[in-house]
Amino acid sequence: MTSHRQPAVFAGHGSPMYAIEPNRFTAAWSALGKTFKRPDAILVISAHWVTRGVWVTAMSKPKTIHDFGGFPQALFDIQYPAPGSPALADRVQELLNVPVVLEENEWGIDHGAWSVLKYLYPDADVPVVQLSLDGSKSAREHYELAKQLRPLRDENILILSSGNVVHNLRTIHWQEDAQPYPWAKDFNDFFVSEIRANHHESLIDWERYGDAAHMSIPTPEHYWPALYTLALQEEGEQVKIYTDGIEMSSISMLGFSIQ
């Protein structure tokens, strides 16, 4: 990594409850934040903002969004009052070769972002901009779009993608000692082996892996953010895995950085 280039980070964000119940994964996020040079701003790609077309938050004071239900009031009480960055939103719009909607009212910082950011930067003093996931794009189109964001890393912008490589809510077990499904571990291990070997093509074409992939990714929005981080890898850069494991039988907590 050059002395001025920010890393690109993927966080397996897991349950919203981690925001009020610290664990080994949140401890890893806290430790990770202390290793980075302070960025001028953070661009977040979250699994929880899927749109028609590409959108980017452009307000100066983004609201904290509690985009979930059925959780304790303490979770809804959390605020992450980081400022926005209209200038970064403009820069993202400039870099991407697709139409970009500058969103100033409807969105903000969703829980896929703040549940991780509250540990990375607990003071909420680094500006945050969110980039949406265009639900009409293929995995390859997301990967190619993400490549266009590479210049931001050399402009002291931290790019954080947040999702889960394995994310099947229909099959989760809530017990603390729940064992991983074999297919969940299989696909997670496959993903790890491929990123360590810098094999991106097999991960873009994840459906070719078969049943384990389809069980792990019943819908793609939690998987796509990982491709954004991989697409930001420059020649000579390495992947560093900082968290791993399958929680609740079918949620991967794999987290990795490019630097």
C-alpha cells in the first residue's frame, strides 16, 4: 500500500444486535479502525440500500436509518450523527460512467453502515456518503462499476462495503452454539481460498459453484458489496482477512481488507 492510499474494506456485518452487544467481530472492527490513517471521508456500499439506478447520498447531515423491525428499543435509539459530504457525492457522480442520482432527502446512513461504523469510528466525526446498489445490475456489472471508484483511495477516501458472503435468513438458528450448515461453510471456505489466490472471476460468476452457492446467496444484495471491495484491488495489493466464521448457522462474518 502506498503511504497515502486508503485501504478498501469489506465487513460481514451480521445481526443488527451487534451494535448493542459487542463481540469478537465488533472488537475486530474497533481494532481495524485504529490501524488506518484517518480518512477525509468514507464511502459506504451497504447491502441495505438497493435502488433502481445508482444513487448516492448528497446531504450535509444524513439521518440515522433504522431499517429493521422486531428488535429492542435500545437498537432504535442508536444515532450515528456523522456529517455527510456533498463534495464526495459529486466526485462519485463524476467518476462513474452511469447516471447517478444525488439523493438529499429519502436516505441517510442505514444499519448496514452504522452498525460497523460505530465501532470503526465511534466519534462519528468522519463524513459518510452511501452509494446504492442498482438492483437491475448483474454481479459483473457491479464489479466493473466498482473499478471506477479506485481513484478515491488515492484521494484519502476510505471505501467500506458491508454485507455478508453467506446470508440465508430463512435457515438461521438463533442459538449461540448453532453449528454452520455444511453448504454455508463450503461456500465461505471457497470464497476465502479464491480471494487469497486473487481469483476474482470465479467469485463474480458465483452461481457456477452450484448448490452451496445458491443456498448461501438466495438473493444477491448481501453478496454484491464483497465484489465492490475486490474490484478495488490494485496490482501488488494483498487481501487481509480480519474476521471469519459462520454465525447462526447461515450468516458469514467474513471480513477482509485490500491494502
